Amino acid sequence: MRMTREFYVPTLFKEKIEVPDTTIVIYVISNTSAKGFSGKKAKPDFYYEFKTPERMAQYIEEYIEGYKKAQEYKAQRKAKRKEAIASSAKAIAPGDIFYTSWGYDQTNVDFYKVLSIKGQKVTLVEVAQKVAEAEMTYENVLPVADAEISKPFTRMVGEYGFKINSFAYASKWDGKPKHQTALGYGH
């Protein structure tokens, strides 16, 4: 059974303080006891018995200031992230080649071509690769941009590009051959 905030709210309290322009609610239980909540959390952020009423008032003031600073920082971080995503999306154009390098006990490389980009949504298709140089245990591969080997699919652009799946993040191809484990030498 999941406990709700109502379970944690004291039934007998002296005063309920709702701080304007925040989601903070503080229940003053006695002259030296208080319980504070923020956001949509069920459990309280604090529930303390203080030595003096002055210390309780000081703590509540510090708690409110800390909460406001944290909210301000989150808003700044969100704005920077939004700006970074927009910048990342502007750097992508149809025809660009991206690659992923992934694997456990072996390295696999996959190449993708950008078909279109609209806002922060990019449409991709996987393309074939050719071996530029090979040794016994590894090979350097290049994309074959005209040889599409998958159906088109879409991904959302993030701060640093986009994820192809849970284990592979795409990076813009720099034009150099990419190193991967040769066939038969992985696990």
C-alpha cells in the first residue's frame, strides 16, 4: 500500500504555512516542532523537534531560501539544456552521416544517414559499411551512403546528438574510418 501525503500530515497542528510562489507547505506542530513538504512528495522534507522556537524559525527560513535557490538553478539548467538541444539540432542537415560504436568484449560500428530534420525530430536510415583496412582481429570501416539497409526511423535530438537505442549514442561522422572488431573475434 502506497502512503499518501495525507498519511504524513499531522492531525493536530498549531499553524499551516503555505509559502507564496512555491509548493512549500509547513505544519507547525508546537513551538519547537515542525514538518515541511515541497512539490508533490508524500513524505516530508523535514520533521524536526528544535531546541528553541528561534532555531525553528531560522531553520524554516533557511529551508525556504534553499528551496528557492534550487528552483532557480533548475530553471537555469533547463534553459541551458533547451538552448543546447536547439543548437545541436541546427548542426544537423539532411545527408549527414552519424555513427555508433558499441559492444561488450567487442566493438561494433553502425552508420546512419540523416534523411530529414524537422525541429528536434530527425529521420534516419541505417546504411551499409565497407572495410577500408583489415587486420586479423580488427577492421576499419567506412559508410556506404547510398546503400540503405533499414527502414527510416525517427529520433529526438538531445543536447549531444541522439540515441539510436538504449546502448548506442550517435556521433557525427568525421570522415575517418572507424575501428571495429573483425568478424569472428568478439564473443
